[in-house]
Amino acid sequence: MSALIDGIKGNRFAVFGRAGMDLFADPVGVKSEDAGSFRADLGGSSANICAGLVKLGSQAALITSVADDAVGRFCMNKLAQYGVDTSYIRVIGGEYRMSLAVYESRVENFQNVIYRNGAVDFQVTVEDIDRVDYGKFSAVISAGTVFASEPSRSATFRALDNARKAGLPVIFDIDYRPYSWSSPEVAADVLSRAGEASDLIVGNDEEFGFMAGGIEKGFAKAQELASKPGRIVIYKMGEKGAVTLMDGQAIETGIYPVTAVKPNGAGDSFMAGLLASIAAGSALKDAVMRGSACASIVVSKPGCAPAMPTTPELDAFLASHPGPTT
């Protein structure tokens, strides 16, 4: 446990996974098919986590590949504007393309159309992974999407091995997206392997249930993963809050209710808030609550990366918002 917490407190994160472009319908409430205009910003789960971390005072480098085209350059520019280290990102020519999400700022009948055909981020190789200077970082983070296809699957398992050899803890966001995988069976097997290789695992009840072969078995799967000494597992249940499992303890936490304008981006913001808060000295339960507050802030605003709070914004939200649900 102390190695995990110490690594997070080092506050220098190497993050594996995708960057993409988000297009979200403007204004709030309009459906995508009725929109006269869309706003564009950074997207992709790992890129969102990076942006969230940097806004909260952490250092984050994204390790991925991007397309040698206008959309790839847009994403690189946005990462730089957010203060994310892009020095390990490889630009790839040819027909590979950036991930694109087209969605809207509405909760009722929410639509999110994802374009992942020939995704460039799946082209990360073992050579890319071995170029990373692991000594510059204190912890590594991976989102589950990178494991959905080769060569990035093998490359990211190599990254977890490299991190272990360098003494860095591994943080894993299950982030299961069915559309990226060849089959549910392959996904369950591969994501379980990634979980076994990790020190901190964060996922929702559906994701743990998926790994276990049924939603009703999800919490037992989380408990099983948490039985390894020193490992922390956070089992999120949406509006019902979360259970943090470690060393035989179960810490239950609520959420901060808000008027949501969309459902997406909450998980990425939770991860950033959790890690940045531990790094800043918060106790684990308090860090989970700060992560939950970050999630609430993001679902109450349009976009994902631009909606991530800064530390003053997070503190102001906590000071002005009624306490969490119990």
C-alpha cells in the first residue's frame, strides 16, 4: 500500500491510452441531429485523465500515437494547451485515424456516436513503450481501451512490466467499451489479466460484472482483486456512490448530486481528482470524495476535458455544495 500511495504522491504520471477529438452539440439540450453548430475539444479517456490531472496540479505525460493529419494536430495542440507532456507521442502517416466522439449536452435520450475505424492509437508498439524514461515518473496509468487490439495490447502489457521493473505502481481504469473488442470473452480475459497486474483498479459495477461474467458477480470480483495485500480497488455504483476495498476494509462513500447536462466524462474526472488529491495529501476516503466531486462537476458542464475542474474550482464546489449522499 505504502509503495502505491508513495508513487501517487510523487505526482508524476505516465498515462497510456488514446487521445481523440470530441464534437459536442451546441447549445446545451439540442440533439446532435438538430444542431446548427458543434464545439470541438480534446477527448479520449486517457487524454481526459491527463488534462484533469494537470488542471489539478499534477504532471502527466500521454503515451500514444496520433494521425499525421489535421485532427491529429488539433489533439496535439489541445494537449499542449492543457499542459500535458506530449514528448512520447508518435505521429503516424497513412490511413490510421484519430478517435472521434460526437455527442450532446443532454441526459434524456443521450447519444454518443464513436468513430473508431482504423484507430491510430491501437498502433502503439513495444518500441514506443521502451522509449519511455520510466525514471521520470512516479506512477503509471492505463485505461482498458488500449488492450482491445494489437499491437497496443502487447505494448501496454510491456509497459506494465517496465513499470514494475522501475518500481512504479500501476493504476488501471477498466474503461470497458464493447465496440472496440473482437468479443466479450476476449475482453473479459484480457482486462482480468490487466487487473491482476495492477495496484489500484477503478471501475464501475457493470465493468467488474463484465470481468466476472455477470453483473451479480461484479462485487465479488472486486473483492477478489482487493484480496491481494497492498492493492486498492474502487467499485463505483453511479448514483449509489462507491465502495473502496483494501486490506479487508470496505469504505463506502456517496456522491454530490448535481443537475447533469450529460453522463460522459465522469469516470475520467473521478480518476484525475482521486489521484491528484492523494498526491496533495488527502486521506484515501477524502480523495475518493474529491474524485466524486470532480465527476459531478464534469457532468454538469458541456464537454469533457474543458469541464475538468482546477483545484480552486474543486475547492469552491466542495465549500458551496451540500455534503455528499450517504
